[in-house]
Amino acid sequence: MLLADLPAGVPTAGAVVARAGAENFPVVSRLLPRRERSHLLALYGFARLVDELGDTIVGDRLAALDWLEAELDLAFAGRASHPLMVRLQPSLRECALPREPFARLIEANRVDQRVSRYETWEQLRGYCALSANPVGELVLHVFGLATPTRIALSDSICTALQLTEHCQDVAEDFVSGRVYLPAQDMARFGCTTADLGSAGNGRAGHGSEPLRAVLAFEVARARELLADGTPLIDELRGRPRLAVAAFVAGGRAALGAIERARYEVLAGAPRAGSGRRALALASLLAERARARAGAVAGRRAPAPAGSAPAIAGSAPAIAAAYRYCESLTRTQAANFYYGIRLLARDRRRAMCAVYAFARRVDDIGDGSAEVTQKLHQLDVQTSALRALESPSAGLREESDPVMVALADAHARFCLPIAALGELIEGVRMDVHGVTYERFEDAARLADELGVAMQLTNILRDLREDAEGGRVYLPAEDLRRFGSIDSREPGGAPQALASPALASPALILFEVDRAQAAFQRGLRLVPMLDRRAGACVLAMSGIYQRLLDRIAADPQRVLSERVSLPAREKLWVAARSMLGGRG
């Protein structure tokens, strides 16, 4: 096929270069000397051209890709015709670039014409080996630093960056008829293709809970892949080292943007600004410097006790599982996370595993599935808990990050499995529609601090729960303050959705009850070590400040979810660590 025979819409060299300004690849190339920068921009031009032919042109895309492969052969012979391919010719010659990575990029776009979904992670990873990994390999060749070990590390980084892009572009890909989230992962979290479009979740531009859970899982996976490839930075020196570090830092910053957006990607792809990327790069370089210093010290001293996983299984799988749980806790329970940040690392990770399990159970109860399906899902979680108590259970399912992390936490700290089982039974009561007639009926299985924190959450979520048909305040209190008809035993959950029917006196009564429970529960603090006591003070302080805000304007909870700014949470945590009350 001749250049003149290409379908309309193929970009000119000028159009491709004009798009380069804001993208990570050409931005990073500015860190390099002119020679390497010229070669990397030539690679970028080829990569953009092949994507344009596979994604956007109107007409026979497979024929266009065949033309490009023929044009690639001509470029290796020094006889290319398209301006971008002509520009690539000096790089092919001067850097002795191999043909095979270029061919894989073309093949990836052929695959896009035939495949729109991937059943498993391994299948998607195979696609990334075609669509992303060749770029990193070619960059190493440009630097003259390609070795099998370095290429393997680069592959991990490139796959992570591709997976990150898939997470950011869920909505755009769905509109194009493609789904890059593995079907097995989606099924594990109850996510369907309907959740990938704004029409499928009832709120335009907002993702469903199952979609956010899948994205949290994939973000944790991408972070683990980035961590696996990060040692490549230490293999390099000078500006190549800085350039690769910038790629990794850009990936970290992008993942952070997704997390800060609470995995809401349907309204638009979360992106990290230049400031965030620069901060991530500085942090990464400092981290690698500490790692090198630690490696030197490690050669002089034995490994610390307890550094190995507490259970048999894959250490990377356990680390990835904890990252998933920490990411979920940080984004879905910010108040709780600010408190437990004061704990030692192993205890903090264990608390995140417990939260992730509790969140999973709670999401089952709050989900839209039929009652029978919810009860079945709760039975599955009960069976998984029982398996943790078996010494021979091991890691039966390394693809479930919550249970992998919980198993390791249980092995380290002997978690109270019966208490976790009570969480399931509490949700089972919700599914069956059990109401709470008296305060003691709801609180008898919880300690004072747990009751205080949960009651604070109930007040904060009053409107959302009522609109969902759930009321967790005791019916005797609702009747006492006239929020439901005193003659109606069950009450009407919808009553609280109307500010006119919710008495400020009721809300203030529950605030006082929660504050009193905090005061009783905080007697525990002197019995704890310094870090654990600070953690309890921080969490309690944050929740007590929420109660103060609710008390100042009781009816605010009927129109919005009351929260604290991050700076105030940090202040409370810092005061707690120094021995003060929030």
C-alpha cells in the first residue's frame, strides 16, 4: 500500500508532534540530551502513528496496519515514505534498534480489531506485552543499556503504566466498545459491564461500589508491578536513571490521582498535575537513595526477626494484598486511616485488612442484589473466615487480596475470628430486615468506643441510609422525639428523609449518647502502649470533632455528609501522638 492510498484521517507528522506536549513520554524526554531526546521522540511518533491507525481512522484498519508493517520494513532499508517513518530511520540505524518490538506494537493494534474483552489477568498481561512493553525495551536500546534483566524490569513498569491507563480510561474505552478490566476480576467484586457506563449505576458520572472495588484492586496490582520494576532505576546512572525514575513517578502520581478521586473515573480520567508528578519524582529518588543505603547496611547485619511473611505463600502476593487493603482504607475510611497511621507498620496493615473485610461484608448488605444472593455471599464470607482458623488452610486463593491479607494478619496477631463473624451476623440481620427496638439491643455486643464510632457514622449517614430504606437509630428514640408515629411499631424509614420530620432534639440526644460512650471508652487509653494509645486518641478525636460539628447544626446531616478537612485530621493525629487530646 502506498502512502497516498491510506484512508482519510491518518495524522501528519506535525499533528502527532503537536499532541506530544502534555503526554508523559515526550515530557520525560526533556530530561535527556538532544541525541537521546531526538531518538525518543522518533519512537513516540511511531507509537502514536500505530495507535491512530488502530483506533481512529475510518476504513480498513487492518489494511492500514499491514501498510505500516510494510513501511517499517522500508524504514529498516532506509526507504520509508511517511514523514514519521522517515524520521525514525536515523534512530533505527544509530541505535541498532531491533525490529521485533516495533512489530509487537503493530500486532497489539491488530488484536484490538479482534478482541474487545479479556477474561483473565494473564490474558490482559499478554496484551500488555504487545501494547506497552516494547516501548520500554526500545528506550533501553536507545540508551544502549538493554540486557535481559533490565528488559524484564522494564516490562513490569510498562505493564503497570498500561494498567493504570486502563483504570483511568474505563469510560472512554467502554464507549469505544472495549473493556480492559479482566472479566474474572469484575465478577469477583460483583461488577458488570452495565457498571462501566454512567447509565448503569443510576448516577450520571459516578461509579458503582462494585466498579470502585475492582478499580481499587487493579490500582493495587499496578502499584505492585511498579514496585517490581523499580529496581531498574538502580541499574542505571545519570540522565537515563532520571528518565526511568520519571516514568515510574508519573505512574505513581497517576495511581494517586485515581485514589484521591475515590476511584470515580466515569466523569473523566483522574490525572496528576505537574506538581504532583514532580513531588512523586523527588520522593522516589529519595526512596531509592535510602534503599541503597539500607542494602549496604544489610550486608553488615542479619535480617531482622519477623521480616518474613507469617504464613506460607507468595511474599509478593501478601505485599500486594496489604497494599490493596491500605488503598481501600485510605480512600473509603479516611477518618479511621488517619488514626491507625500512628500504629507500627505491621499493626497498621493488619487493621487495614480487618477494615477491608468489614467493608466487604457491609457492601454485601448495602448492595442491590436479591436477598437470597446476599445471604449466599455472606455464607461464602463465613466459610472463608472459618478457613483462617485451620492451620493447614494456607493461601487457597491468592487472587482474593482481602483474605490473603487477613490470613497473614491472623497468623501474626491471632485475630478474634468470632468477632469478625459477628460482623457478618449483624449484616445478616440487616438483610432480613431486623429493626432495633431498644438501644441496648444494638449495643450489647460492642464495646464503648465501637458503639461511639458507629453511632457517629449512623448520624453522619442518616439521610443516605433513610433514602436507602434503612434506619439504624433505635425505634424507641424515633418515637420519643416524634420522628415516627408512636402508634406504628416498625416506624417508617422514609420519615427521616424529610427535615421537617427529623427532630434536632433527636440528633442532639444521639450526639450526647455518643460523646458519653467516648468518655467511658477512653478510660482504655492508659492501659495501652504509647502508639496504640495515640491511635485510639486520634480516631476518637476525629470522631468527636465530627460530633461537635453535627451538634452545632443538627439538621445539616439531612442535607449533606458532615466531614473534616484533611488538615484538621492531621492536627488531631499530631496532637494525639504528642500526648494531647484532639
